[in-house]
Amino acid sequence: MASKPNILIIYTGGTIGMIKDYKTKALKAFDFSRIVEKIPELAQLDCAIESVSLEKPIDSSNMNPNYYATIVTILEENYKKFDGFVVLTGSDTMSYIASAISFMLENLQKPVIFTGSQLPIGDLRTDAKENLITSIEIAASRKNNVPVIKEVGLYFEYKLYRANRTTKISAEHFEAFASKNYPELAESGVHLKFNEPMLYQPNKKGATLIARKNMVTDVCILKLYPGIKPIVVQTILEIKNLKGVILETYGSGNAPNEAWFLELLQQAIVKGIKIINVTQCVGGAVIQGHYDTSLGLKSIGVISGLDITTESALAKLMYLLNEGLSAESFVKYFQKSLRGEISEK
Ligand code: ASP
């Protein structure tokens, strides 16, 4: 490994890449090839920084698996040349994007840190500079000449999280993300402190990176609410080519135990549609059978998503559906920790 780590910044869009035109007061995207010029503080970091940008940066609301594949391709093509990566996206769908990338990259041995900001980089009170500078520092951190982080992380407001454990929880506060079911991987204060026992350790040391680019998108999220009508559930489950559903249930995985509801789900399962039970709560886990109102789900073959987030469950569903697994293997892999996204039973 070179004496100075090489870091690649991949800019896809979002508020972080904008500056205010002080004449017009309007926000506009800035040229990322001039990033070190715009943020002179970056020159003080003990690493070499290069950047690439999507030709047309996007608001993260326009993200989709085609863009995931573009990000994965950039990471794959530059994997050998760089020691760490910082991916900038809008924060709105960052947890979805970063979760998906975590599954698409197998045998990752280098840091891929997602970050963004609530205020543009040119704003006086911006959170962008700290988020970017510390993300680069994290991506460049090494211990015994090996990267400290060997997984996909998400850094925001002094905290590094495992990306596939996060959820965006605030459109207002700088602390915009939470990871209720897994502790922070690092905290930035006077010192950058890594929570070493909680870091992901790839089980196949030295294995070659596998970069997958296909995801199955015939999926949907069905969020339960009191008063949901049979026609709503039925219409969703009859979507042409539907292959999987994230069923967002209440509390520890509870749902109406009325016959119509369970019958509709059962018909879908018999047709081969995977139904994953994920809680609407930001913390805690699904325990099917804990209450009477989840016993029925268990008995008809709804798959418990344990403590996975909705964002991560959706990404994992899209990923595993593409792997051509048998019904048993699908359940086994869904409930197994592949990238640290789930706490196994
Ligand atoms: N709407 C923006 C986006 O997600 C917000 C942000 O950048 O944080 O792209």
C-alpha cells in the first residue's frame, strides 16, 4: 500500500454538491473536479484525493437500481487504484442506496463511505465540510497498513454507521440518520474513535471483489395501517410479475389476523411471491408468534425480517431474488447476516 492513501470521491448529486450564487442567491451544482480548490482544508489531509462525478448529478429522489449499477461500476473499475472511497449522494434516499451497494459488493475489503449534507457546501452554516472531511479521513484510516473500515458505511454529523442499518429520521436536524439496532462504528470528537469490536470483518480475507449490477425490481413495500381495505392488499398482491413484498407491520411484527388478510397473503405465497415481515418501528425486531396477531403470518410462510430495516430489506430482497435460490435457501439467506445487516436469531 502506498505511503499516502489514495481516496476517490464519487459525486452523484444532492445538496452537498451545491454552492450558493451570492448574486442570485440560487443553489447550483459546482464542478467537482475543482473540489480541493473549493475546500482548501482538504489539502491538509494526509491523503491523495481524486474525484469523479456523474455526468448529470441527480437529486437522490431520482435514484434507482440503474444508478446503483453505475456507482458499483465506478467502484469496481477503481477498486485496485484507490485505498478508500467516499460516495456523495443526497441524504433523502441514502440509506436505500448505500444498503443496496453493500449487497452488490461482495468480499469488500476497503472502505466505501456514503455521506452528504443537509445544507449546501457553500452555505455559511453548512454541515457539508465536516461530513466530507471526516468521511475522507475515515476512508483513509489504516491500522497495521490495512484499512480500518472494510464495509459500506454512512457518515453524518459526527457518527459513522453501518450503512445497511440506517434510516433517515430527520429532514431538519444535522443528525439526520439513526441506526437503532446496531451501534455506531465510529464517533468523531476531538479524536476519531472507532468502535473496533463492532466493525465488519470480511470472512474471506484477500478474496476478489465481486461487483453485482443486477437487481430484481418487481418488488414493493406494503405498509399496514388501521383501516386498510382488502382491495388495497389484493390490488398490490396482484401486480403483474410481482416477486417480493416488504410487509411493514406493527410493533414486533403484528398484523390484522382477519381471515381475508391472511388468505390474500397466503395466495400470493403459494404463487411464489416472497413476503418479508419488517417492523414499522425504527428499532427492535420482528418476533413472529410472540403475539397472536403474528402467529398466522408465521403459519402461512411469511418470512421474518428479524431486526432488518425496511431500506435494507428492500435492497436484500432485490439482491437475493436475482440469485435464483430455492425457496429454502431464500429464507436461509434472508435471515443470515450477509453484510452485517441483520442480527441472526
Ligand atoms: N433532496 C436532496 C437529495 O436527497 C436532499 C439532500 O441532498 O440531502 O438529493
